[in-house]
Amino acid sequence: MVIEKLSLTCDRLLSHRQLACCQSYCGIPLDGMKMLIYTNMDIEHKPLLLTGHHGEISAMTFGKGSGPVLLCSASADYIIVWDIELCQKRTKEGKVAAGTVIGSLLGEVVYLSFCFSDERVAACSGATVYILSSKRHEVISTLTSHLGPLTSAEFCPWNKDILVTTSEDRSFKVWDLNTEAVCYQSFVLSASPLLSVFFLEENRHLITGSTDGQLWCFSLPDDHKCHLVTKMDLQKMEKRHQMHRGTVSDQAGLAEQSTVDEVETSKPVLRMALCSSFIDTSIEHKKDNSWLFIGSSDGLYVVDLATSDLLKALYFKDYPNLSITMAGSWSISPGWDNSMVFLVSSLFTPCVVLLDLRLCDLERTWACGEGFSVFPSSPLLLESPLNAEFKKKKPEHPKKKGGIKERPLVFHSKVKSSGYTSAPRSIMFSPKTNIQKNPSSKTANKNTGLLLRDYPADSAAPTIPHIHLSIVNKPVHCLQYSGDGKQILCGLGDSSVFLYKSSLTGNPTVYTAGHDKPVSSVSWSLNRQWWLSASEDQSLRIWTHGSPEPAIIMGDSLFSKPIRSAQFYYLDKFLLLASGPSLYLYLYNVDITRDDIKRYQQQSVIKLARCITTTSATDITALSAINDFFSYIVLVCGSDRSIQVFDMNKGTVASALPDVHSRAVHCITQNKGSMFSTQAPDSYNLFLTSAVTDGVKIWDLRTLRCVRRYENHLNRCHTCSSAISPCGRFIASGSEDNCAYVYDIRSSRYLHRLQKHSDTVLSVTFNPATPELLTGTLDGKLRLFQSSSGALLSHDTSAAVHSIPNMTA
């Protein structure tokens, strides 16, 4: 996979010198004051020799442009810019190659960088960065503000007047080159110095890394007020990667053996580069070029920035043919033919190597096995649990006895009179001719609402506060809209369930004759005729409209542990619920008829169709399945931090993903869309998981891989839920900082922070019919948010507080 194209032994150690590498050339100091320029495509060709420095060369870098190719080199006496092609031409003519001196006597320069137009050069010397012209001897500006020596400086690719510097004072600064002032100064990020900085132009983010392997990704908006997007740790990512690969054993003996054989080393972030030349349209989440190469002392790390996961670690020790075992400095550049080139200096020996990495080989090592789809690809098996039905009772017919029965002469119980006893009619039939035809209001009302309005696919995220309700001083554990978006169920911590209109106007219907402990989940049926509630009291109830008593009660020691999640499944054919390590599939038949004498007898029927146990018998913490269309897939999360994919057609666990979060998943949500919106079929294979202290992750069922991570919100101890909008463009998450966060599904940076909640936001849900977001808090408050387009059509009732006289008990 890694090919060594060049190995050069130098006369001195170059471990901490900035080396130069671009797509076509690489530059290496020779004898301190000279430079050798090699052609990457033809290493055997005689290198170009450049002379002109009188001091030892301390830093080199190539320009960002493709032509002409510029090289800048720095020593204590001069900073020189070279035109490589012009120097090659002069050398062929027998002349001495010469460059342009753009700076002199600026001290020991440790880092150089060109702007993206190659018109300016930033030179770091001590605690000062000098902005120089690349065409003449001119110091444009001198920037001094750091408390320690500078380690790097890079120009912003989308704003030529912005420069970011890192320093040994463990902070970075954003400079406005027009005013020569600091726009933003970070806090002290780490106990170790910051070494490098890199820009992500597509997302407008910057990444900085330290000597102890920490990375911070910040957004860089137009106002230059940076916000932390995510934080990564190379060592933690490496351990998680090894656990997924199965290289870390939980057995004590093997753990002790590994600690004896291996020595833990720091992983300094020496250089970063984006894998921008690799585009694979077969896997959607790699289109955004989120792969980051990180050069460290022990090898090369490939990190997916969207998920903060380590994809591949290429260690020098795994390639014994390489001339290097530990790196002191890196220079990384895209190469030709879908490759990356790396110029690496050895940490302990005077050696420099040029490495080549084929990205197609990297893709093959990353590719995983075949995934799944929420859409069925085959018919039901004969023995499938989904074929379960109630046994039909055969009608009992009385046995026929011999002889002919007497039959009545007519087939009706009453016979119309012949009219002989009534008085004769004096007025014959006369038609009515003066009737005025009025439009039938019933017909008009009947036709109203038959045409569903489409969910606006291009609407803004719902961020405008519309209604604020105070229910009870108990947590709102779960929320769910009905399929038509007209009603909302609220499961509370006081064991009651509130049924509201979606507008949150009027008094709710309160159901209290049910559970003894907090309600853990609520779910509407697809036909909206009934709904269920499950509780920590190990019971489940199915309710119908207008009835104060449940139609079905499932309890009485049916389950040994609390019901963590329950819902309708397979177009309302089954009840699906999780208790302990078991997933239960029940047939049911709701019968609302009651015998007043035997009210305690339940007329509805339930029947267990299948009970499936998770692998390793781990307790289920959350589940999700699609009820809006036929789907065999059920997603289950376990207390062992795993996600298990159940194939209900076969009634088995089809696949398991271990260690998906650092804590057990408490919420899993599929992208189900709604009857008012249409998405691309592949979008329905996405699902969210939330875990305490580990943010929200979005997964692709087709590849069984995490495709992005969202962790701007705060979730340290409560089970804050998350939801996907019906249009599939936004993600909402609760948070413990009394806010709800709305993310663009394509970016890890939050779009909106919905503030002014009174307590921790536990529950969030989107209205399936209109762009509205409903949140529920730990202290029993509801807040309804609308989009900017929908808010103009409704009134402001932000101070509404409802009493609850309509108690159903």
C-alpha cells in the first residue's frame, strides 16, 4: 500500500525542519545551505540544485498554484522565492539558477506558507509572523501577539485577508490582515503546544492539532467568532479502532502481555491534509471529502472528520522495507493518478523519504461487507413470524334432522296492509316545483381535507417560538404526533398521558387510569384509531378515542423487566416491544365492546407471535422499526453499547455493531418521512442514535457505518432524544443547557440553538404535516416552534398556560 519512492541520507538531522512537497516536486535541504528539487514522477532524473543561502535552511514550502510552481525557502539571512521551471531552464542553459530575495535578517524562520494566489508569504519567526510579498523585497505587515514561539501560520482559502496562527502558548489566533488586528483569540486548548492548522474550505472550518494528539475543529464564520464543532483524540480513536478490529482482548492475561510488549507513545499532529482527490460516488458520505490525513511520529492516520472515527492507521513498523521508523516532520500533497505523496524526515536519523500511497488500496481496506435496506427485497418466508395470524374459529352448524320443516309463507316478520280499512285518497300525487337548490354543505365538508398538502421541501428550519405551555411539574419523557399531524401524545413522568391538539390550544385529554410509574414510550397506530403507552411498571396499554379505559392491558407479570420501548409494527398488524433482553412480537385485536356486568373482562385479544433474544443476552435500551410501510428490519440497541439488526422475516439477529457509542444508546430514530413528504428511497436507510456524553450519530443501514456525528449540544446525564424532520434535511436534539439544537443533516455544526427553555430539553419531535418542532422539558413544559414561513399565519400565544380540568380517570 505504501511505496517508498526515494530515500536520501543527509549530512545532518532534519527531524524538525519544514520540508516542501507538492504534486510535481519535492524539496530537500542539502549540506545545510543548498536544496535538491526532485521530480516526483521521475525520481531517477537528476535533481535540480539550488544555491543562494548563506545560512542553514530552516523551512521550505511550495506555492498553492499549479503554474508557475514557486518554492520559498528561509534561513537566518534570507527568505528566497524560486520559480522552479525558470530555474530548470537556466540550469539547462548552463546558467546559475537564481531566486528573488523577499526578506532578510528576520531571525530563525520555522514555518512558511503561501496564500492561495501565491502573492504573499507568511513567515513565522519567534513570536512574530511576517507577511511578505512574493515578488519583491517587502514586509507588508508584522503581527505580534502570541505569548510563545509560533509553530505554524496559514492563509484562509475563502478570505485572502484572514490568517490563522498557532503557538507554543497553546492557543490560536485569527488575524485580519487589513487592520493587522486579532479577530479571534482562542482559549488555552491543551496542556501541550499547538503544532499545526488546516482549513476545510467546503465547511468553512479550521482544524488545529497539538503535540499530545488532540485535534479541535472550529467553525470560522464571516464574523470570525469561532465555535467549537468537535474535538478528537488520536489515542482514543486508535483504541476504538483496534477494538472494532478485534485486536484488543478483554482477557487479563493478554492485556498484561500487550502492556509489556508495547510502549505507549505520544502522537503529535505534525501535519494535516485533506484527501481531496478521492471521489467515490458509490458511497454517499465520501462525496464530501471528509477524509483527513494526519502525519504523526509513528505513522499516518486517516480520519473521517464527519464521524470523528479513525478509518486506517498506517504504522511505519508494519512496513519493514521503509527506511524510516519514527517521523520528525511531514509534508503532504495530492499526487498523480489518485494517489497521495508524503515527504517525511526521520526523527532520530539523518534520513528523508518520499512515500506514495494509492487511494484505491486504501478504499479496499476501508470497504465493509454488504449492508441492509429497510425495503424488502424478497417475499415472506413460509415460516416467517410476520405470517402469524389468529386462528379462525369454525362456525358451529346444528346437525340437520330428518323430515321437512314447516316454513313461513312470507320472508318478513311484518306484512304491509292492503289498505282496505283506510279512507280513500282525495288528492293524487303532485310534484314540487318551487324547491331552491342549495349547495350541500355536507358534501363540501366531506371533500375538504381529502387532498393532502405536501410538506414544504425547501422550508426553513422551525426556529420561531409560537406557543409555550406549562403542563405539570414532571418530566416530558416522550412525544409523538399522529400520522396526520393533528394530535400529539405526551408521556409524562407522573405515569399519565396527555392528548393535545397539534396546535396546543384547548384543554388536553388526560389519561391517568393506567400506569403506576413514568411512561417510557407512546405510539400512534397508522390508522390513528388507537394508540399505546408503555411504562416502567412493566405494563403496556392500548387506548381508543373517547374511552377512559384501555382496550388492552398487557401486564400481570407478562414481562420480567420494564418496557423500554413499544410501537405498532408492520402496518399495524403487530405490537413490537422490548423488555429486558427480549424483543416481543404480538398479534392483537382491539374490541371496544363492553359488558356492563363483566366490565373487568377484556374483550380484546393478544397473542405472542415470536420472542427473540439479543446476542449475548444484553438488555435492550431502545428500538426502532418502520410502521408506515412493510419492512423486515428492526433496529435494537443494547446495554453493551451495541446496535443489533433484526430480520423479522427470519426471526433472527442479522448483524450486530459493537461499541457504537462510549455509553449505551438511549434513543434510536429512523428516517421515516411522513405521508406529506417524499424523499429519495435511499434516505430511508438513515437512522440516528443518541448516547450520554457521546452526542448524536447518523448511520447508513446500507453500509452499517456511521456517516456523521453531531455533538454541539450538551448531554451528560439525561436521556435527551433526537429526531429527523419529515423532509429529511434537519436533525433536532434535546440538550441539558436548556436549549434545543437544530442541525443541518449535512454538517456537524448546528444551525440554530433554540434558547429560553426553563430546564433540560428531554424530548423533541417534528410535526409530520407542517414545519413545526415541539420540545418537552424536564420540568413539564412544552414549546412549539415554527418556520419563518409558517409563523406569519398563526397568532402569538406565547404566554398561554393551560389548566387541566378535563381529567379522564
